[in-house]
Amino acid sequence: MSERLTSSFTDTLTQGQKSCLYYSLQKLPQGQELARLPKSLKVLTENLLRNLDGDTVTLDDVSAMADWLKQGASTREIAFRPVRVLMQDFTGVPAVVDLAAMRDAVQRLGGQAEQVNPLSAVDLVIDHSVMVDAFASKQAFATNVDMEMARNGERYAFLRWGQQTFDNFRVVPPGTGICHQVNLEYLGQTVWQQQQNGTTIVCPDTLVGTDSHTTMINALGILGWGVGGIEAEAAMLGQPVSMLIPEVVGFKLSGKLREGITATDLVLTVVQMLREKGVVGKFVEFYGDGLATLPLADRATIANMAPEYGATCGFFPVDEETLRYLTLTGRSEEQVALVEAYCKAQGLWRHAGDEPVFTDTLSLDMTEVEACLAGPKRPQDRVELSRVPQAFELSRELRVDKTQKQRLEGEGGQTAVAVEQSLEGTEFSLDGSTHRLQDGAVVIAAITSCTNTSNPSVLMAAGLLARAATERGLTRAPWVKSSLAPGSKVVTDYLEKAGLMSYLEQLGFYLVGYGCTTCIGNSGPLPEPIEQAIRQDDITVASVLSGNRNFEGRIHPLVQTNWLASPPLVVAYALAGNMNIDLTREPLGTGKDGQPVYLKDIWPSQQAIAEAVALVNREMFHKEYAEVFEGDERWKAIEVEGSSTFNWQQDSSYIQHPPFFHTMGKDPEPVEDIAEARLLAILGDSVTTDHISPAGSIKADSPAGKYLQSLGVERKDFNSYGSRRGNHEVMMRGTFANIRIRNRMLENVEGGETRHYPSGEQLSIYDAAMRYEQEGVPLVVVAGKEYGTGSSRDWAAKGTRLLGVRAVIAESYERIHRSNLIGMGVVPLEFIGDGAESLGLKGDELISIEGLNDLTPGKELVVKIAGADGKAQQIKVRCRIDTGNELTYYRHGGILHYVIRRMLA
């Protein structure tokens, strides 16, 4: 049926001596209407047309795209099939663990283990495991790589097994680069070629990824976004990504950035504007003649931070700049020609003056962008450079008020004056010298993360600023932990060629690794004297990083304020050493001539940056990507068994057989209502996946730390939660264990604690959940607005399920986390009207939820609340299972359970 339906919509594209088929939007009955669609929706329309089968995709789905034009929105559910899947190792390892466990489950239930293979192309890039242990030395890179390999031997052996065992699965070894930059510079094709019954079919390159910043690839005109690891596994196993046809907000760019303004300043401005606009769950598509002045690397910076402005993706259409970048980064002449021909034939090419139909629009004249940072703990909180000291002081005052209250209560009368004095700083000794650590001290300055390390202009600017600063005699403040973690090896190639690497090194910005580091919490420890000084007087210190995430508790447990900035500003703050300095008016330091040196004195001109960027050439990309899947000798030396199923090791602290499929049968059990559940946590607004999912370092006195010590793992070998995502025993113990999470069931308590009822005993959330499990009591979590924002951490949902939580009731959800909860068999419910605060919950209530046994998407359900004092309440909530596919997954107990049963059938 599929071939008969689609054959009338094919056309031929001829390139030189080669011909190929494509599915032409112009051949649809609504072809002329569809020409007015946003280009991102044209990509979705082609995807539907190519996968037309009369079942999961019908002609009515395609027609719905034309109907979208009439109102700029749609309530229709569609099935999107990306051509490939991208993973990083933190989220990729548990996905491969699940695939291995699925092989065991299929075999146990009478199928063939070899049935379980990715059906779509899958690339996993190992980039999230390097930590900044060593820094500020020439040996830092080698030391960190050695420690990475030693810590992660079990994980890497497992991935090597997967690389050899699964079809359609490639691994990019450690030390190569960040997955998004490898995707941008090498993996992404813009136009994809695939064989279908012996015929070459060309189509738009599309993907989903297990990292929320997969959106970066939209800069190349490649439609893609982050999904949970669970949803990505289903996609690579042939299941469509179920979604509603999205609203598309057009963002019109005009003008050009002024002298001294960077792509980072632009993206932080865009983030703030789009957050204020409200684009959660929507596509954003950039258009306007200002795109002609915007290099692709700048577009990538903006596309990368789509999760920060809340959109599903930030799409840039294909134009001459796209072709220039594809050529620069080593794509073949044939591929570049194919991209141009296909996009022009299909109506995907950007022309000057294009004005597609959008749901809504907003605009920015780029000449108005000012130098800025974002902080102290949200990417959308943009602060102009001149106002950073005031913004820091405001955040400090909030902490002082809280600290005063806690200390006055805890120490019986310590005066506010004494608290203020104790917060002023303390002396410490480092490398034989004595210093005073003041409030506002910058203790971490990191050029890190995919956001900016894909962008030669800001990296060259950082190098040029470092050269000017060094020549003036400036040095970094001694308490600053400085690091350079580029997104690919090409970065160090061009910094070396420009003669700038040595100047960055003189200021302490030595190469520490190729991968995500500080931005994901892999900042490593601070020097012990500095950590002691911070703890002694609870000093409010800061990190400045060129990343995309600065949530509270994410960068380092002792660093309360975190600021996103461009790479040259990261260097500048390392020199200044404190957030209380106004870099627009006050000096960074004193030069070797005894005169003050200001930021304006050393800031590079646009011409100097352009001349440095011109040194980046095609040969660099050819050199670094020639053997991208090979790895170094250490990677090649890892020995693995050649078995079709994985040989699980009971004593492994990294890889364990997850329990998700242990008791599943060939048919799903009926869904039952939830009766007399207990509250595990009552949470406020903006609880992120960083709060829910285990991330960062593992504390020795935490449930996860105690578990590892019970296995004989020494504290120095704990590694991070992210590196242990293949062990559910560690991860479930770290769920809801973030040191900054605040459970409103307890007063004045931070961290993963709760109160068990009816005993009233205060326990860790893990310990309480295990006691409830023994008692046969189901659990519910209640939360405020924007529940689950942040990185698309699958363990935020997996851990929730393993703790025994059957439902989450929140005021609103982040898109990926809502989907992940359903994928693990947890039902997301949304308050109708007032939220949790109006209910006056104490935590001792019993929660019953009716109507789950007869669910439909978006159904209103009744929640009955019985307090220990006899007070009874009844409210209505909306089920946030939004589509029929999601409901099917939920009824099966999870998306992977459904896939296994499909295979067996």
C-alpha cells in the first residue's frame, strides 16, 4: 500500500551522471499552498509523505499541514521518523544497557536475541566522561585522559561490545570532541541518501538525539531535537516519534552585530526574548535578511540553546552560508551540490525577502545587542555587562538573609553583623602564597561546552584577548581554576596555527580534554585550600563559563552563582578574579608598567578576529576526521567478548542488568487506579532534571556513596553519577538527591530528604521509597510550574519509576521529561486551575487517583486527597498523555515493553 500511495509523488533529481528519486512536495494537491509553510514544517511534511503507509501515516496527516496554514496551529498527532539517532555516552550507555537487557528479555520470552538491533543509523559519541582533575599545566590533558580511561574501563568495554555486536551502531571514541560539534562538522549531511528497493532516495537529513542540545544541528538546516533516551531507543528500533504538529514562531533577524559584540551576546539576548515570548513545545524558525550576515557558527550557537529558550528546536533554513560551511568542513563537492539542488527543488532554500506563514513572530535588530552575561542560575536571566556587580550583589543578599536566619536559629543569637563579617572572606595559602578569598571570587573560569566551542570567532577572540593581556603583563587570579575543553580537535589546530594557544596557556587555559566538562558538572575538585575557605565562612563564589547551563548546584556543589559568558569574557573574569568588578569601568588589573589595564584596552577588533578566523581551513577537518571511529591505542586495546548477549558481571559497579523487563510477560497487565498513595515529595517551580536526576559528583554520605563503599569502591574512585548511568542501583539512590532540591514536606532543609508516613521519620528519599515499597504503598510526586526543565536526562524518569512513583502531578511540564515519564510507565497529570500551593498539603495525606483504567489522551481525572487530620479534598487534573501512541506505551508499562512485545508478535 505504501508504494502505491507514494509513487505518484516521486520525482527525479539529476546530479551530473547520477539520478535519484525524491518525494516532491510540489506534486501534492496542496503543493502551492504548502510553499508558504515555514521551512521546518516542509521538512516534516516530506517526512510524512515519504513514510505514507495508510496506517501510521495517512494522506489526512499530509493534508493537515496545509490546514495548519489557516490558523498557524494544529491539534493533529503525527508520526515523525528521523533518519538517524545521535547519542552521547552519559545517555547512550543506559540506552545500550537497555538494548542488551531487551536481547535477554526477547530470548527469555522465546524470541531471537539478534532481533534486537537499531533499525536506524545510530552514532554514539563518548564526550561526557572527561573531568577537569588536572588543570593549568601542559600535562593536564594527558593526566585527565589517563584518569578518564582508568575510571571508565568497564563502561568503555561495554560500548566496545555494543559497537561490535549491534548493526547500524557506530561509536566515536573518547578524546575526539563533543557530540554536537562532531555532528555539525562531520556526521550531519543536510540532505540524506538511502537505498530503498535498489533505488537511491534523497530526503532531508533529520534526527533525534539523547541530549537536549541536539538542536545545534538545526543551524545546518537539519531538523532535529533532543528526546529522552527511552524515546530515542524506540526511534532506533523503528518506532515513530509521536508528536503534535507544532506551532512555529518566526524570529526575524535584521542588521549586523556591532564592533565588540559576540555571538554569545546575541544568543543570550535571543534566549531572554524567546523565554519572555513563551515558546515551550514550539518550533522557532529564524528568517530575515539579517541571516546573510550571520556565519553558520553563530547560527549554531543560537540553535544550540533552544532548550534554554524552551523551544523544541531553533531552525535555520539552507542558504549559501550553509554550502560554504559544508565545503569548509570537508563534505564532498558532490554532497554540497546535492544539498543545493535538492533544497532548491523542494522549496527548502532561503531566498532574500522570504516571509513564510508563522504562528507568531518577533524580531531583533542585531545592531542593538549589548555585551552581556546570564546568571546567577538561569540561562534566560541576561545581565548587561555593566550591571553584573549589582546582579551578583542581589543574589548574595538573598543568600545572606537565608544564612542569617539559619545561623541565628542554629547558634542561638549570633548577630547579623557577625554573619556579614564571616561572609566577607577568609585567608588561605596556595603554592606558598597567602591570599584572601572574597565574596564574589571567580573560582572557576571555563571555556567549555558545545555552545561556543563550535565557534571560531569567539575562540579566536579569547586567544587574541589572552595575547593582549599577557603582553600587558596581566595574569589570572590565583584562586581561579581555569580550563579549555574544546568541542573538537580542529579547535586546537586553528588556535595553534593562529599562534594564540601559548597565550591562553600562559593565563592557565591549558587544554584539559575534548568533551563536555564544567557545563555538565564535570568541573572536578577545587584546590583543597579554596574549598576549605569557601566552607569556613560560607563564601558566595562564582563560576564563569562559556556553556549553556548554569542551574543551581550543577557546576560545582560549593559554587552558588554561575554565569554564562563568551569565551573572551571568561578569560577577562579569570584576570579580574571577582564578579563585583564592573568590567566596563574598572580595571582588570595592573600592567607590568604599573598602569591599570581595562577590558577595552585588550578587547580584539572585529578585523583582527576575522583575520584569525580566515586561518581555519578544510585540511584541518580532513585531518581530524579521517579516522574518527578508530580511537587511540588505549581504545583499540580494550578486549571484549564476541557474544550476541552481554555477559553481565554481578560485581560490576558500572554496568548492571536493569530490572525493567525481569517480570514482564508477553501481554500487558491492565492499568489500575492508584489507591491511597503517599507523597514522596512536594516540590516548587522550575524543578529541573538536574534536581531530579543524579548528576555531578557522588557524596560519600549519600545513599549512592554508601552503596559504592559497600562494594569496596574507594571514595577517590566514585567517579560521577553520569559515568555510572549503566548501574540502576547507583542511579535510583541518586534520584531526587541533589543537594539544592527543596522538598516542602520539610522546613529549612535542602537536599534529597523526605518524611515517611505514618511514622513521621525524616529519611533520605531513597530510603523512604524503599520502606514504602516493602509496605506495598504506591507513591506520588507533586510539583509546580515547568517541572523537568533542563537536560533530557532519561534517569530523571527511570529513577522516578524505580522509586515506586506511579504519578506526578504538576502545574506544567517540560516537553521531554513529560514524554520520558510516560515512556517509563509513570502518568503525568496537570493541575486544572490552582496548583499545589492552594491545597495546603503537609505531606501526610493519602492520594487516590481515579480513571486510569479508562484513559484517553488529555482526559480529566479525579484526585482524592485525605489528610491525617480527617480533612478531605477532591480536585480535577488533566492527564498529560497527549497522543494515542503515548497512551499505548503507558498501557504496556513503558515504550520498550511495547517494542519487545511487537518484536515477539
